[in-house]
Amino acid sequence: MSNALVFQSDFGLQDGAVSAMYGVACSVNHELNIYDITHDIPQFNIWEASYRLVQTMNYWPVGTVFVSVVDPGVGSDRRSIVARTNSNHFIITPDNGTLTHIGKIYGISQLRVIDEEINRLPNSSESYTFHGRDIFAFTGARLASGVIDFENIGPEVDPSSYINLPIKECTIENHTVKGTIDILDVRYGSIWSNISRTEFTNQGATYGDLIEVTIEHEGKKVFKEIVKYGRSFADVKIGDPILYVNSLDQMAVAVNQGSFTNEYGILTGIDWEISIKVLNKNI
């Protein structure tokens, strides 16, 4: 029985790139169950690819094979790797930082470098710019189908040797939790921070409290308001901001039936810092 094969990329759906990867996978096993996370990762945005994996992976069955292709270094000497996570999922990706969040949150138990002499689409050796099709989709389909097992991928390497992107840890002082804006809820314009619900509620916060939210970019204050901490968007008036717990149990900020990011010009990354301060709490 095959495992699920799940793709994500920054290819979009306006041309045949994603279809070609599907075709390669079906040529390995036409009965494979193939799915997508997204193909709308912003071009070359490795950070977002890393985050979308961690947003999704743990909800898939053990043994699922993920192929993530955001690869601005395609054709260079960067490694092509397959990671087995501590949860026994598999991620096939260029070694460019895509494993950052998975490694931090779930852990990598084993790591192998793809032997491209063996695990490569036949007759593709002179193509250097579409490893998503020629190496990653081909290897992913073979692994998910059981044509090869993990040990046949290529040489095993130190499971901590993959490239990590820079991450800032949260800090806590005087009922204030400081973190970074990791990602956007792109459809609705909410911002998702790296501050966990537990880190925040340990400062004495309860639903309905008023919270001072400050956002800075490279030391410049972009947003500072007193915001209600609510269970859902309906806890505030339409157009008002709200602090809430997102689907990953992290703290987030939204505008009810609006776009927080559009209204305030907020973006993501470690140079976008957010502070949330619980007011008038003595714990």
C-alpha cells in the first residue's frame, strides 16, 4: 500500500510545472494518492515554505512523503536531501533552510542526501533547472510507492547538518512577551507570531482582557494599540483589531472582517517584532 505524496512549491499554476511533477509521480505509480499543500509560496521564499510545512505536516498520517520545492539555488552545489522526522514523516527538499521549523518543533531523526545517479528521472541528466520534476518528484513517488525505502535514497549524514534559517526566540519581562511575526494568514490578512498561547497566558491573560500590542520594524514603531484578547473575531466590532490564538496555538492579530496587514502595512520576518503586554495583572 502506498503512502500519500504531498507537494508544495513556488511554481504557481499558470504553466505546466506542477502538472509535470504530477506526471512523473504517476509514471512511477499511477495509483499514488497525490495532494498539494500549496503552489503559491511567494517566489524564492524559503522561510514561508518552511512554515507551511510545519503548519501542515502533523495532520497527515505517519509515513506521508512531502516534496517541497522552493529552490533559488537549483543547479548549484546545494544538497538534495530527504529527512525522516521524529514523527516518521518524510520531507524531500533542497537543503536551503526548508527544514528550519520542522526541525525546531518536531525534530529530525535521520537525514540522507539523494544519490542523483540512482534517484533521478531517466534521460534528465542534462537538465539542471527543474529538480522539482527530475529529482524531487521522482524520488518522492518512488519512496511513497515503496519502490525504494529510505535506506535507498543515498548516504546518511548527521541529522543536524541541514541548513537552518535564523530564528529569534521569544523573551518575557514584566508581563510582556516579545517575539517576531513569522507568517501571514494571506487570505484574510492576519499576522501570526512565534509567541505561543502558553507563553502569553502564563502572564495572567484571560479572554476579554485588554492587551497592549506593539509592532516594530527595524526599531521603528509601526503599530501600538490596546487590543481585546478574544476567542474569535466576533468578540470585537467589525473593523476592530483583535488578539487571538490561531490554529497552531500561537498568538495572532487580525481585524474583524478586514485585513490587518493591508491596513497597517505589516510584513513578516525576524526584523518584524511584536510585543504583547498584559495590563493590570498581578500574578
